Amino acid sequence: MDKGLCSESSFNKYHIAGQPFLFRRVIPELASFPCQSGQSTLHASLLAVQTPSNLPEMKQARGWLLDELIEVSYGQDSSGYYIDIPGAGLYRVSNDGRVILQMKGTNPQNHRGSSEALLGPPLILALAVNDTWCLHASAVTWHGKLIAFIAESGAGKSTLARYLDGREGFQRAGDDILPVAACGQGVCGLPRFPQLKLPPDQQPCFSVPESIPLAAVYLLGVEPEITISPVTPITAVESLIRGTAAARLFSPELLTKQLDFMREAACRVQVKKLSYPRDFSLLPSVAEAIIRDLQ
Amino acid sequence: MNQLKIPNHVIMRSVGEDALLLNLDSQQYYRLENVGAKMLQCLLDGLTTPQVIDQIRLEFDAAPEQIASDLQDLVHKLEDQGLIEYG
């Protein structure tokens, strides 16, 4: 049994983004996401069941899974959301986000790919149904605050968070996906989410709190000079919406909730544009600029 | 003419002085900045074209003819995108 893994009946229990999840089988990528004692709520499970004979009308969407641009099919009916990920399986997320079913068998030898798919769109969708939105962002903590960096894939957000880690009071909290949710009057980051580009023993989130107030979001851009500038409220909202992972899979109801959440979040969290040349030697100056801005 | 309204498959949210429209069917977002957001809100509130022009002139320094032209363009674009309807 994996370190920290709890057994509840025949399920394996993990703790992700502040919520307990039960899975039928061991998920190697979650080896370092132990459940916490005293929590026994079934939130989601992964069960092998037969493919239903009638699937809802499926649409196509392209998105990133790790470093691969994949095309998934998705649809919704009264039983839930369906997501068909080529080579990985067909998943159904219940309408309340509490159960994730693997509907179509995958190659048993390909558990890793299957797990990566499960921990991608289906898990992100299940969290969204429960009002936790996954930003496509890296993240660091700084003196008790959480800072997120949003950018397109390959634009340097992971590099920046990795560089800041351990410097000037910064600590890396996320690499690629940052769940966020409303908390009190503000927005909190829930960084305990599997960062699939990193091996299980290098997950950055374990030395940071499970829930941290989100103080700032930087939208990364490329400019000849290092600059940090405010953005208009509407640009902030649009950027947070565009930076939400798996949003193409959202139902109209979920899209409405996402828009309302991000509109509120943009009022409560500083959203700014951070631009700098793509030059690794300038990252110390970028760090100084961020600190000046946060102070 | 019937009252202009937002169709069921579209939602509108104000953000500061601007507005975002979301077509839930296509998942497309549309940004309406400042004057455009104000014009649309006036129309949704049931103001006539002359009343909208008067309202805009209270806040923005522009000739009535220019406002009328911009308003017509805006309505056409919103209609083309299925973001407004009459009913």
C-alpha cells in the first residue's frame, strides 16, 4: 500500500484540492496525496462499468493533457457529463460531481495513461461542479500569500515558479494547475492537486497549507522590459475565464457559474500583467519586481 | 417595435463600466466596452433610440449623429451574433 493511503472498504482514499476522493484502484500519481483522518465522505469513485448503449450527442474539443494536445469528445445527459479521451477511456462525471465512473475499459497495461487522463479533465470537471475552479497556472507562496502565474502552455509559468522556489521567501506551490474556490470574503487557492508533469515525490504542494488566500494573479507576457501593470476589470475576468482548465467541457449552467465566480474573483484578487523578456538571466530582476509589487 | 431583450442562450454581466456577453451555445464571450455596454443597457431598459442618444450624450462628448450611427452598428452586430432578440 502506498504511503499515507487509507483504505475505506475496497476503495483507496486520497485528498485532492481540499476534498476527499475514493478510487477503486491505487492511483500511482496520487501516492503522495494521503487522505486525512476523520474524513469519510464519498466524493468520487472510479469504477469499471460497461459502456452505455446510448451516449448523448458528443461534441469535440481540443485541450492539453500533459504536453500533448488531444481532442476529446464530450456530452451531457440526465446522468452526467461524458468525456471520451482517446486511448485513455470514457468517463462519466455525475451531475453533482460526486462520482466519476470509468465507462470504457482501457488497456490494463496502460494504467499510467489512464490515471493521467482521469486526473485531468474528469477530475477538473468534478471539482468545477463543486465550485472549485482549476486555473491553468503555476503558483508560489510568499509570506503566507498565494501568487498565481497564468500563461499559455510553454510561456514560462513553470520556469518562473521553479526559479522563485526557495528564493526571497518564495516557495513553489503549483506547477501547472491551481484549484481555486471562494473562501470567506475572498478567494483561496487549494494547491494540493497532482501536478502531472512532476513525479509523485517532487510534488511542490506538501509543504504549503491546504488552503491559502490568493493574493495576486499575474498574467505573463513578453516585452523587452520588465513591467508590471494593472489590467482593466473586464480583462481580468476574461483572463481568469480563459485561464480555467477544461472549460470547454462545461455545461451552460457551469459556464454561468464560472463567469459569476471569476467576475467576483477579479474584484477580490489583484490581477496584473507581468511582462519580461524570455531571458533566464533576467529572472532575478523579475523576482525583485514581483516583490516590490507585492509590498 | 417589440422590446429588445437578451435571448435565453445568452447571459450578460456587467464588469465595471464594461459588460461581458456569453453565448452559452457556442461558448463564445463578447466584450462590450463602456459606451457599448451603456447603449445596450439603455436598450434593454426599454429606452427609444432618441432617449438612448440623450443618455449617452449626458456622459460622452459626441455628436448625436455619431451616437446614432454607432448605436445602429452595435445593434446590427449584436443581432448578427444572436446576442439580442425582440420579443
